[in-house]
Amino acid sequence: MIKLIKQIIDDLLGPLVADFWQVPLWIRWMLVVVTCAATIPLAVIFQARNSFNDKPRIHIIQNMDNQPKSVSQDVSEWFLDGRIMRPKVQGTIARGDMIDDTHFFMGIQNDEWASSFPSKLTIDKQMLERGQDRFNIYCTPCHGADGYGEGLVHLRAMILVETGANGTSWVAPKNLHEELIKQQPVGQLFNTITNGVRTMAGYAAQIPTEDRWAIVAYIKALQFSRDADSSMIEGAENFPLKDSQGVIQ
Ligand code: HEC
């Protein structure tokens, strides 16, 4: 058996070995040198992986990584106070942060809640429709589409409170047709949407200023619609009437 294997190896390698001796001597030496040189990178990698150095690693392609510069909180010799971070120039206002018009931006006029809409807004059908649209997106989940405070989030929260899931507690959203809220000046409603009130979060980050005013206008229309009688509606005499049982006649 062993003989047979030896025979096969000899048959296979024999011609190769014979050929090898035909190759010129310098090429054979080259092969030896290249083979030895090929171990150098491996040896370097091995050495690098197993040694420690307190110097920064070799950084051939700089890409402006190292350059003279100052980063925040640095000490600087350029300025007398030794700080690289310069204080803001007095009176600087970031772009878009100018809120000089307190009526428009805060709902405040003469240190009180504004009782009128800012003069730069026109309260027309288009604005009310915009307000309705925004109200339906942002407010109905809690206050309900009709504003009575029966939104789906509220109904769901009540179920969770009743079943005592995870110790849920819940403050009911206000009924926007309550007398106290109906009497609130528009500026106060605007402020509630902007900054929130007690447990309700503010919406300044999500809803732009003008849209917040549009929502206020829509709330006013919604409140008005509860108390309006038919004499205030054009063509109301043509509408079907309900009797005291609510049956349409
Ligand atoms: C996540 C639920 C939720 C959403 C959404 C929500 N509210 Fe409220 N809102 C509340 C709760 C709760 C209260 C009562 C807060 C309290 O009494 O602690 C409240 C109170 C109010 C009040 C009464 C403020 C007062 O002075 O008592 C107004 C007005 C109001 N919300 C308007 C809005 C408008 C407009 C929107 C949409 C931009 C809105 N809310 C969206 C939960 C919500």
C-alpha cells in the first residue's frame, strides 16, 4: 500500500522535480528570496498586534486631520479673556426668532391676553378651513371632533384607568364648550396651544404660528356653532326641523 502511494507521488512529482532542475539557477534563487520576503509583512502584523506603544499610530494620509485649530472650550492667547468661545454680540437674535410682535407670537397685548386676532391675519373661510384641518389633526384625538372632550385617546385612557392597567392615571381633556373656556380671550386660547396648559403639552414645535391662530379661529367657530340659532343662518328656513324628540319633520 505504502509502496503504491510512493509510486503515485513519484509519478506525479517526478517530472516536476526534473523540470525544476532545468530552471536557471538565478530564477531558483529568486524564488527562495521572494518566499522568504513574503513572510516579512506577516511578521510585522504579528509584531504590531502583540506590542504596545504610547505614541500615535502612523498616519500616512493626513486629510487635514492634524492642523492648528481651536475647538470649543479651548484656551486661546488671541483674546484678552483667554477664551476661544466668544460671547454673543449684545442684542443678537437668531434668524426666525424675532418675536417683537407679542400679539402675533404670544397672544399678549398690553400685558393682557389679546381679545382680538392679530391685524396681519385675515379671518376668512379659507383660514377657518385651515383651522378645522389642523384641529382635526392635532386636537381631535383628545378633545374630539366636536370639542366636547370625548376623543379616542380619552376613551381609550378611560378604559385603561377602569381596568387599572399599569396604574394608569388620566386627566380628562377639557370640554371646549365649557362656559369658562368660551369666555377665554383668543390670546389665552392661542397661548394654550402654543405652550400647553397644566397636563396638556404645547404645540409650538409642531404647529406654525399662523396655523395656531387658525385653530383658535376654528375653536371660536365651533363654540359659536353650539349656541347659534337658526335666525343666524342664511336660508335656515329651508332646512328640515326636528321636534322636541329629535325626530326630523
Ligand atoms: C393628548 C391629549 C390632548 C391633545 C392632543 C390636545 N389637548 Fe387640549 N387638553 C388636554 C387636557 C388633558 C387638558 C386639560 C389639562 C388639565 O386640566 O390639566 C386640555 C385642555 C385644553 C384647553 C383648556 C385650557 C384651560 O385653560 O383650561 C384648551 C383650550 C385646549 N386643551 C385646546 C387644545 C387644542 C386647540 C388642541 C390642538 C392643538 C389640544 N388642546 C390638543 C389634552 C389634549
